[in-house]
Amino acid sequence: MIMDRLTKLGMIIAGIGGIVAIIGLPYSYTNDLDTFVPLGAFLLLAVMFFAMCGAFSKNGQWTPKALTFFAFITAGVIIGVTIPGYINLYFGIIELVLAALVIIISYNPATQRFVAQAE
């Protein structure tokens, strides 16, 4: 089965989410001990988005339901670190929009068939 355009778009959006999280690292750095929480939050988000990027493959590590669940977990983490102000509000909004797009794409039947396929 060939990867359709929407599945490719989901992979690209998840990759962009990881890149945006890495770009947010230097913006959250301050030269004191209060910098550990924002840096850790951005690193966690980068890992979560790159994991979702890899989950859009044919022989991925997750089922389609696990991908959708992990996308919801990622959105919850974004909300959980944005509301208390651990990360910048604008980075939080961008990441939340990207996570919402991944959630929508993961519900696509063609994407679910492609992710569930194993060789």
C-alpha cells in the first residue's frame, strides 16, 4: 500500500512540531536554575512530536488508536506546560495547533489503514 498525501502531511506536521519545539529551546533559556523546567518541557515535546512522526510509517511501533491517543497526550502536555507559563504562549499555541492537526489526520481512515498495515 502506498502512503497517501494526508498520511504524508501528518508525518510532515509532526516533524514540524518537533522542529518548532527544538527552536523554542534557545528562547526559553535563562542563566539561572529556573530554566530547567522550560528546557525540559521543550525537549519532551520534541521527543513526543518526533515519535508521532515515526508512528505514521507502515511498520510503525503503534496501532492507529495508540497514535491518536498519543496525539491527545501530547496536546495535554502542551496545555499543561503553557497554562502555568513554563513555555511561551505563542510557542504553546503553535504546538497545540500542530497537535490538533495530527489528531485530525490520525482519524482519517486511509491513514489508519496505512499505519495498521504490517509487512
